[in-house]
Amino acid sequence: MGVREDKAALVDEIAGKLAESKTTIVSDYRGLTVAEITELRKKLRDAGIEFRVLKNTLTRRATAQSGTAGLDEYLKGPTAVAFGVTDVIAPAKILNDFALRHKALEIKGGMVEGRVVDADGVRSLAVLPSRDGLLSMLLSVLQAPMRNFAYATKQIADQKEASGT
């Protein structure tokens, strides 16, 4: 009876993580050495992302329980799941960068803000600028009209000063 209760608790825990995650990425870690997996876990942990190796059957039960059954198609073979709660782009960026340097890591797919994405979708998300980068781009776009207005006003003032008016 204890094993069944432990599995039920694990399914509940996984379902909770799936429900609260903004980004969930499923990957195949076969072929990575222990040192490489440790390096990957450290990078993900530093970004506030949890990376766990999970049993597919328990994860399928958790996806059914949390309403994220779209992930089931990626739950084949050895599976590691990254749960990103705070930043939408960070899990995809870290896993994609790591997969480019370590060919053994294969990104299968995932779920981003409730929508299922394939491996190409995860890669396209990974090339987006970070949240801070996007905010700085937005800020520069918003500042440009004010900066141009100030520059034009200064030019008019300089012309009037030069003409002596």
C-alpha cells in the first residue's frame, strides 16, 4: 500500500508543477554523462528552473490530472522535464543552448503558457530576447519620439540663437 500512496503523491506533485509552470519542456537526456547532466541542472537551477527525470506513466497520469494531456505525445523513451515557473523564455534558451553544444540532449517538445509546442517551437522561443531584453527594446521605442522632439526643439533654439532673434 505504501508504494501506491507514494506514486499517487508523486503524481499530485507533478500535476501541481505542470499547472503552475509557465513553460514545461520535455527532453531526452540519453547519452549525456553525469557531469554534463550536473552542469545542465546547475544552469537551470541558477535560473530558477526545476529539471527532473520522470517516469512516463506517472507523468501521463499527472498531465491528465492537470489538464495538460497535450504533452503526452512527447512522453516516449527516457524523459527529463524542465519546469519554468517565473520566466517563459529561460528554460527554452538554456536547454537549446545546451543542446547545441551537447548533441546527446534532444528537445522533444513542451508547453508554453498552456499551448503545446514541438521541438521547433521551443527552438524559436529560445532565440527570442530575454524579458529584460524585450523590455529595453520597448523602452527605446517609447523614448525615440521624445528624444526626436527634444532634438528638433534644440535645433530650432540653436537656429534662432544664431540668427539673433
